[in-house]
Amino acid sequence: MIEGVSHTSGKLLYKGPEGRSECGLWVCTPGKWHCHVTRDEFCHFLEGRCTYVHESGEVIEIEPDTAAFFPQDWKGVCTVHETIKKVYMIR
């Protein structure tokens, strides 16, 4: 954590063989932290606001109804401004 104390919750909807893929619902309260995506992740944000800043400086602003893809080894900083809720698929 860089700032705040985020809390997460959610529901795992599916976990593939040997844990290689999964999908679910994820909720996270405000905070700021370093982020490293270890596997490809597609997500659709249902609620809240947050900002992802890639280590290259690219900024991704998230608001309700935003779809985003984070490739394996994406690194940066995530700042959750308002509690977010997303559905996700990891492969």
C-alpha cells in the first residue's frame, strides 16, 4: 500500500483446471498501491472510480461501464477513488 487501507471482497464464479483461468466478481474500497498483473486479465467495471497508471506513464481512467484489458506483466499504480466493483476473467 502506498496510501489508505483498501479492503477487498468478491465471489469466485469459476476456477479452471490447475487454476489457469478464473472469473468472478471483485470489490475494492479506496486506497493506492503498486500493481503487478501476473496473468492476462479482462475486466468490466460496474461501479466506482479508479485510476491505473502504467510504469510508462500511460493513464487508464476507470468509471462505471468501463471495460479494460491488462496484459500479463502489466506494472503500475492503482488508485481507487470510490469503491469499485468489477467482473473479471483471468487466463
